[in-house]
Amino acid sequence: MLRPEILVFMIPIIAIVMGIGSGMLKMHYKHKERMMNHMSGDQIAELDQMSKIADILDQRVNVLERILDDEVPNWRENNDKTI
């Protein structure tokens, strides 16, 4: 159990640290929001296109893994041994 003399010093220190931390967190998210608002239409379109390409590539990898699962049932275990 903490003694009252220690609590007298710890409570203000904890309050200050939490106040600074919450302020920094708020500033971080405001900065992120501002950066998103500064993106041009071309940048947003390019980001959207890259996201679609990433989804297509993810689907292709999933199909290839299913094919390997059917053709070579233990390929995952064999692959882990070579790394």
C-alpha cells in the first residue's frame, strides 16, 4: 500500500503525464486528418487504384495457395523447412 506522502507527489505527476499524452495523441490524429484533406484528386484516384490492385493480387495468391494445397498437400511444411 502506498503511503499518503508518496501519493501527494504521484497524483499530480500522473495527471501531468496523462494530460501531455492525451494532447500529443489529439495532435497526432489532427495531423493525420489534415494530411488526408491535402491529397489531390489524382493522389486519391491512384491510392484507390493501388488498393484495387492489391486486392486482385491477394485473390491470386489465395488461388495459387489453394492449387498448391490440392496438388502438393504438405507444401507449407516443406516450405518452412527450407527457410
